[in-house]
Amino acid sequence: MYDFETELSYVRRINREYRAKDESHLFPILGKFNVTERAISRLRDLRKNGLVIDDYEAALDHEISTIVNDERNW
């Protein structure tokens, strides 16, 4: 059985951990935004639109890498 509360608490815990160890404020993309917050926001929007993410932590890592490596941000 799917337990939304358990998933939500897992996502919140992962977000809290990533924010705690976040150092992107030291290296903002063109001084415009925090990479971790942008990645969390993108995944939040995807989940609101119905995307089911099996491994949220891996998805967050991937989204952070995608943002950092996107040449449009430079």
C-alpha cells in the first residue's frame, strides 16, 4: 500500500539534509540562484504534476548535476 505521509517525510528529510550540507551559496550560478533550492523546486513541481520518483535522493543529485552542467547557466 502506498503511504503518502511516509514518502513526504522521506522527501522532507532528504531536502533538509541537502540544504544543511549545501555550499552553492558560495558559488552561485552567475550570482542568480542557489542550485540546491532550484533543484528541490524543480522536483517539487514535477511531483505536483504527478511524476512518481522512486529514488528521490538520486533524482535530486541528478537534478543538481543537470543545473550545474547546463551551459545556458553560464
